[in-house]
Amino acid sequence: MPNVTLAIPEGLHEKMKKHSEIRWSEVVRKSISEKIEDLEVMDKLTKRSKLTQADVDEVARKINRGVFEELSKR
């Protein structure tokens, strides 16, 4: 199995050391695996899309604006 090295902030490392019972490499492996699964689903959904990156950016802006406006009402 290949090894991957990653850098984390010192404060986070200190918190991790307080929970030595956790297999942190397994936590990271699972997180990466879940992210890859999400990306594969997105790839399947967008495979035949004719949207350009500009279209996607505009939709994202509209969604973000709508979410912000909705949360501002609360």
C-alpha cells in the first residue's frame, strides 16, 4: 500500500495526540475514500453536461446568494 505524508497544524496534532486510541490513518483513509466516491458520482452526473465552467460558477453564485439571503432572514 502506498504511503502519503501530510502536514497538519501543530495545534491539531496536539489534539490528536490526546486521543491516541484513534487510528488517525484510518480516519484519513475513510475520509479520502468518501471524497473520491462523491467525486465519482459528480463525474457521472456531469459527464454529458454542456455547461461551461462560467455557467457552473454563475449557478454557484446564485445558490450562495440565495442561501445567504435565506439565512439573513433568520
